[in-house]
Amino acid sequence: MALLAALPFSQLSAEITLDGTMGPAGPLAGPDFTIADTLGTTQGANLFHSFSLFNVNSTESATSLG
């Protein structure tokens, strides 16, 4: 953890990775991540996604479509 604290904030990479429990598994492309409704599961009027990693820096964005 000390290594991460020593790195400048801009060098930390963002990552969003779907874990596969609510749809397909795998990483999404950034730096402006789009989380499509087809990557999740709809139950009634609710849309669910599941992530093993969700890390977005202040200069990046994550948008859910659906």
C-alpha cells in the first residue's frame, strides 16, 4: 500500500471489470467507461450489474446506459 501512496495521483490507473454474475465478464475500456444495459440483468423494472473492480479517477467517467 505504501507504493500506491508514493505514486502521483495521475499515475494511478482506473479500471472497471465485470465479474460475470449478472452478465458477461471482463474489463471495460476507458477512460470514459460506458456500462451498457446489455452487460447486466433486468429483473422487473430494475437493472443490475456486478463488478469485481470499480475504480474511476477524477479525470475519467462511468456512464450507465439503460
